[in-house]
Amino acid sequence: MNTIYVFLSTLINVLSFAIFIRAILSWFPMRPDNPIAVILVQITEPILGPLRKVVPMVGMMDITPLVAIILLQVMSRLVDYMAYSYY
């Protein structure tokens, strides 16, 4: 059972990091066929896509990555709580 919690925690951390890197890279001009950009979009779009339908733009800024990272961190806390309450 501990393996599941470790996997979920690691997955959440990797997703948070990928979203953060994608947000930072969006500030720089980059070709859409760049391999790093393609991989980051493939990893993060399943999370960011549905959130974009719910989270409004703030002026010209898309705050969806911030909301996604906050939600992932809340999920991480829940996984940690479940892992420690199980033992």
C-alpha cells in the first residue's frame, strides 16, 4: 500500500514541476515543434485543458497553471494524510 502513496506523491510532484516549467517557458519565444515544448504540452494539457474552461483569464494573464499547481498541492497533502493515517 505504501508503494501506491509514493507513486501518487511522485506523480503529483512531477506534474507540478512540469506545469511550472511550462508556465516559465511560455514567457520566452519558442517554436511549437520544439521537443521540450511538445513533451510539456502532452504532459500538462490533460490537467490544464479542462481547468481553462472553468478558470477565467485575469486581464491578459492565464492563471490556470497557478490554480492547477494549488490543486495538485492540495491533492498531495491529502495523499500524505491518507498515507500517514493508514499506518
